[in-house]
Amino acid sequence: MRWPSFFHRRRRKFSSPQGRNQNLHRALRILSVVSSKLMENKGVLMTCPMSSYLEEQLQKRFRLLKLWDSQMKADFLKQNSQLISAVVGNTVLGADSELIDSLPNLEIVSSNSVGLDKIDLVKCKERGIRVTNTPDVLTDDVADLAIGLALATLRKISVADGFLRNGLWKNSDFGLTTKFSGKSVGIIGLGRIGSAIAKRAKAFGCPIGYHSRSRKPNANYKYYSSVIDLAANCQILVVACALTDETRHIVNREVIDALGPKGILINIGRGPHVDESELVSALVEGRLGGAGLDVYENEPEIPEKLFQLQNVVLLSHVGSDTVETCKAMADLVLANLEAHFLGKPLLTPVV
Amino acid sequence: MAQIHTNQTLSVNLPQVLVLGPPSIFRIYEKHLSQKFMLLKPWESPIPLEEFLSIHAQNTTAVLTSSVVAYLSSALRLLPSVRLVVTSSVGPDHIDLKECRRRGISVAYASSVFSADVADLAVGLWVDVLRKISAANCFLKTGLWPVKGDYPLATKLGGKRVGIIGLGRIGQEVAKRLEAFGCKISYQSREKKPSVSYPFYTDVCELASNSDVLIICCALNDQTYHLINREVLQALGRQGVIINAARGAIIDEKALVQFLQEGKIAGAGLDVFEHEPNVPEELLELDNVVFSPHSAVFTEESCKDLYDLVVGNLEAFFSNKPLLSPVQFDDFMR
């Protein structure tokens, strides 16, 4: 049989390298348009304001619903529950049991955080709802801040800044502070963030000890099976573990007493890791040497007794709050959502 | 006879040391020092310094001083018998080394006692500027978090290009710390250091234009006076930060103030100033500047180490033994 000439022309066009390339680009364009159309109709619920960049991108790519748009949250959820396929939450407001129960078509929770304590993971598993978070992209920022807090607390950097700004240097000396380099550092939780903190502290000549659920075979640091022993054997205790039922109030009165009047506590984990009322008493009474805190039990409330203490440095849960990392976290949230809706493997699944 | 203001009654046989300043270390460890040395303390005398020295210090062979003493050169001219000057400062820029060398006067300094502390503070200041630690701490301690919401976003440290000016002991300690933060290190120094692999720049402007932060770790001398001038700040640029825990006069302070006020550089962490304890008032309104009162070396631990070193140097001198931390004149006088 003789094939028509147009067929031969087409065959030559498709079989050449340029032809194949053009075809591929055309296919990708078509796929991109189809994918966009598919995702445009997917309802994504954002639980609270967290990143204007993330909000813009979610608005562009999906059907974005903002939980804080309505004062009557329960009604808002009732009206829109069928539409919502995805929830984007964070460390302030995640996806608890009540929220999950109210969303019958929920397929995925993509958290704009690495911490998962605000997500009912058990419920998600039961219902087959996927969960993703934002590990790795924020590790360095959080570790940097832990060291920054330790330096600020021991060397009284913020106090000194205020001393100068208030004109006090003209008439008096600032006095002595405490050296950071060489102090022993104890880390609770030697995951990604804990390991990054250890790497930095080592560069300051600090001997490192750690407590974790289990010994880490590749870690070259001294392991302590009890937090109290770790606290008794270090001068700077850093909380860097995940918040779970087991780690709630892992830093309690006994641990604080073991750390002692020359010890300092750095918390870049979660507020509930520390028994806050015991911490405040210990600081006020001088039973603990100082603290650098980025998290609190009832954010944004901070115990007022801490405001007057010069040996305490306070930050507002900013461990990953840099321009660069916020964008990287948001991009990861978006990439996970797109992967899910396009049937591709999730980038950073937890469930 | 004029009364000599010393601890004479208890220390007649102790070696005599003239104290000028006095240095901060002296204020902390005076009692300990007076148990080892007979201390001449001119500030306790009602007579002018020149007269005091002429009467009481003609046979004095050792002087203890620090960078707070601006008049050291003129004092030394009135001390014919001096053979040793011990300074509690890291930088001997307040000492006329040329004159000391000419007269055969040895100089001992604080050497590496403070290197880690200065490096720690330089790093601490930079982290503070970029992550807004002091500014946020101040904001929170006024109880404003629930009212005004979150503090503005900060800037990441990792991956930033760090330009170190002066890669001596302190500069190398800074480099070691910031490498662990994932920063890229380059440096400018009088000479390339063969033992380090960081990129080397002969020209400070070129270093500045390839850096996100400049950290000053060099000594103050004729070559480094106002080393950081308008041209260098311009090269550093709008996103650049400058950290100074060395000496105030290494930076043209007027230029720095202008660049910060006009937003032509992103921020500064300053432990030293040209006219301490006066700080440019214009900077006090800026929250992208972190201030420190020349306290890079003042930790309890380093003060104790410094006291041990000062005593060690004095005792070595009086026993005709080698000094523990002598200034090598050639290192500082090029």
C-alpha cells in the first residue's frame, strides 16, 4: 500500500529530533493548561494569615478560602465544607480533629511548618488524608537562631544595646558578661535541627551532649538517656525536639534545678516543651542562670515577669522567619499540593 | 615628704609597678595585684601626674596600662628607668612601639586571651543584626506582641558571603564559626595566609563588593585608620552589613552614619566607636544597628585569664625570664 505523501511529511516531522522536541514542548503546554484548569477548582482552606506570598500563590493556582475571612467560623465551614479538598495550616492553627471532621472531601493537609503538633495525625491516617510539612528548608534558620539566642543571653547583647541607647555608657561601665565559647551544650532532640545546632556549637569549641528517644549511631556526641542527667552535665540546654505527648513539659522543675543557677535554657522547639510557670519562678528566684526563648505555652502571651529580667532574651516564634526561608517553605507547600492533585509523589509526606 | 600613695606599709619588698589608667582589669583584680606587687597609683594623689612621676617613679621599671590611656607616650618620656610596658589590651595601637623599640622597652599584651570572646561577639552582633534579635526582644518586652502582631521578617545567614578584614587570630576564629553557619569566607589582610584556603583580596573595596557582610578584625595602625571609607561602604552596597569589634577609628564614622541614615547599607553591629563613650546620636534612632559598649573582651572568664597573663608577664619580667606574651614589634609596625 502506498501511504499518502502528507503522512510521510508528518512522519518525517515527528521522527526528527527537532520534531520530537517541539512535540514535547507542545505536550507540556497542553498538560500545563489542563493541570491549571484542574487545580483552579480545587478548594484550599488556609487556616490563618501566614505568608502573603503563599496566599497570593494559592489564590492564583487554586480556589482559595480563608478561614479568618469570616467571624462565624463554624458557619463558614458548613457553607464551604464540600468544596474543600486541602487545608494549609501552620504552628498557630493546623488541622485538629474538629476541623477534619467538618471537611468530608478533605484529601490533604499541607502544613507550612515542620512541626506537626497542631495536626491530628491519627485522624488523618484513619481517613486516608495525606499530610505534608516543610522539613530541611528551615533547619539552618532555626539552628542559627538557637546560637544567636545563646550568644545574646550569655553576652547580654540586647541589654548592652539598650545600655548605650539610654545614654548610660557615658557615666558607667557595662560590666562583665559570660563567655559562650567552650561552654558545654546539651541538646534535647538530635534530629535535623538538633544536629545543625551541634555543628555550629562545635565551631565555638563547645563540647556537645544530647538526649534523644534513642542513641544516634552516627552522632559523635555524648548520649544521655535522661534529660535530668543531660541538664546536670551541661551549661547551655537547648530544646530542639518535636512536641508530642511524651515531650510535653520535658523541661520541668527537676530539669531546671539540674541545669542550675549558672545554666541557661534555649527553647526553639515549642512552648509546651517547658513548664513555663516553673521556668519563670526559677528565673525570678535566680535558680536558673538565664533563658533565650522563641516559643511560649500560650502565644502570643508571654509571662510579664520575664520582661524585667536582663538574663532573658525573648523572640516571637521567629525560628524560620526570614524572607528567604518563608518563600522556600511556601514553595514546598505549593509543590506538595500540586503533586497531590496531579497524582504525583508528594515531596515531603508525613502521612 | 609628699605621701606616696601605695600599699607601702604591707609591700615594701614587693616589686614596684606603676599603674596608669587604671585598666578595667585593675579595677576587678586590684586586691590580688596588690598582694604581688607594690602598686604606684597616681590617680590617688592630689598632685598632677607629671609631678607625681618625677617624684615617685624615676626608678620604676614596669608599667601596667591599657588602651584607655591616651597619654602613655608623654608619660613614658618622664620614666627613665622603664623596661616593660604591660597592656591589658589586645591591640597595642595606643603604644608608641617605635619609641619603645628605640629605648629597649619590652611590651607585653593580651595576645590571644580574648580571641574567642571577640569572635563570639562579632558573630553575635551579626546574627543579631540579620535576625533582629535585640530589636525584637525590645519590642516583646514592651508587651506589644499580642497587640501589634508578628515582628517583620528577618534575613537568612546561611550562604551569605563574609568578608573578613584582617585574618589574624581573631579573624580566623570568626571564619571558623561562620563556616559552620554555611557562610562563604573571603578575606583581606596585609599578606596572603598560605595556611588558609579562603579567597584572598588585596583590595578592601574589591572584598566589599564581593561580600554581604564585612567583619573588621584587624589592628588599628596608620594603614588601617579610616580603612572603611565611603568608597568601601559604596562597594558593600544596600544589602551589606558591617560589623566592627576591632577599633572605632578603622571606620570613617561620619561616612558610616550617613550611609546608614540614607539606607545605603543595610545595617551595622558596632562594639567600638571613634570617640568612646560617645556614640553618634543619629544612629540611636535606627533599629538596624546593634550597639555594644566596647565589651568584646569583658567576660568573667577572659578577665580571669587576662589577670593570670598580666601577672605571669610581670613575674617573668621581675625574674628575668621570657615574657609570656611579648609584642613582636615587626608584626605591628609594618
